[in-house]
Amino acid sequence: MSNTVLYADADATRRTAVADALDETPGLSAVGVESIRAARERLAGQQMDAIVAGPTLTDGAGHDLTTMARSIVPRLPLFLYADASTLAAAPESTLTGRYDADRLSPSALASRLGVTIDERPSAIAGQSGTDERPAATRAERERSRLAAVDEYDITAASELPFNRLSELAADALDASVAYVGFVTDTDHLFLGATGLDWDRIDRANSICTHGLCEASHLAVEDLLADPRFATIGGLEKTGLRSYLGVPLRTPRDETLGMLCVMDTEPREYDDSDVEQLRGFAQTVMDMLSVQRPDPLDPAFDS
């Protein structure tokens, strides 16, 4: 089974050369991207076994990507492939290793990575801090989760009761924004909301996608200070600073999305806030179960 390496670099020529070298190395396969945003999207939807960043990306520096990735996937091997001055300036705490691009060819880099990754099985056993399952199991879970989203036919559900429930959640937690969100393979869909007027956003720009594997909740005191969300397009313009979300789970323990509240100031959320929001989340699932299509109805398969 091959290890998948994400290589990120704004330089198309170098990106192609490194990706080709990785693909030609036994036991490795490559995914090439040019930006931090594209890397975030790949990490949200595909298991990676290592990340290598070039010196610059179209929306930031290579070390910006490794800093973001370290916060999302703390056990994943992260490498920087750049010139000596860039390597010297990069934060050491975010890196597994540094490779001098002036001294190491793409083929030599790929060979070293093949050995390094093989010697670090414990580091790549889990892609996130909360999910320690093998890669194949996580991929199967995501397929199963997406199938559950399809089964609940979210797009056919009525928005009205979920808008009202969002209002109640916002009032209970004294928050500026609340919403019922569902995450597909590419999109974040808003079934009900108060304080914002969105129908959908790209999954790559979704905060909720980071909470899908959380056992209890995802709380972020200050979104603008958290590197996981540093590249979300337009986040600063929304004026939203804090986030609390709890999973929306089916009886089969599939997470369809999140029920969330957000506020315009940095804020700590306590256990009482989590418990209140969890109660509203259960109400969301009860309401969805009532609206869910009946598989015995002939129209269900139409």
C-alpha cells in the first residue's frame, strides 16, 4: 500500500518535478497543489501520509502551510523543501524535517521521504488529534457518513423549523449567529440559520468540517488567532471571532454536520454552553427524523 504525499508549491515546474519523482518512488504517490487553501481542501477530503511544502505558495509561505497543518493533523510528518535561507527562517516546532532544494534534487528528496515515512509508522497512524483509526477505516467512515447525508435528503427538508431552532440556540447562548449546517463531499449546506444569510459555502472554507470527528464538540475562542482557519476566504470580513459546534449524529453514529453558534468577539465556551447546544442538536435530529423520506414509500427511490 502506497503512502500519499501532499506536495504544495507555487512554482509549477518544481511542483511537477517533485510530484513526478514521488510517483516514481516505490511506496509513494503524490498529490500536488499550489496554495494553502487547496491543501486545506485536500486534507478535509483525503487521507495524507505526509506533507511537503515548497518555499512559497500562491497564498502564503511554505511554513504557513506547515503551521496550519500541524494544528489540524498534529501527528502527520511535515517537511519543508526550500533554499537554505528559507529553511533557517522557518519555525522548527512545526517541522519533522528540512530539505535544502539547492543541494537535493527532486529524485533524491523522494528517496529520502520514502525511507523517512516508512520509519515513522506511529506518526502517521492518525491524521487528526481526535481520530486514531487506520487510514482505510477513516476513508470508509467518510463514505458511510456521506451516504447518511444522502439518506436524510437534507436539501428537501423544510428550513422554517430549523431557522426558529437556530434563533432559540442563539438566544440561549447569547450568541450573534447560530446555524444548522451539513457537510457534503464538496459543500457546507445551511439548513437553518439566524444572524447570517448563507445557503452554502465550499467545504474548504467550512469551520464545521474540522468538528466532524470530534467526540463532544469543537470550540474556538478566537478564529483569527487559530492557524487552522487562517486561509478561510473572507473570514475576517464576516466580523465573526468565536465558534462552538456540536455534531449532528444519526442513531448509527454518523455525523451529518454541526449545530453551531458564533459570536463577534473572542469568547470562551464552558460546559454549560456545550450541554445546552447538545440539547438543541438532539432536537435537530428528532426533527430531521420526522421529515426524513420513508424508504418504504415508492417515491423514495424516484
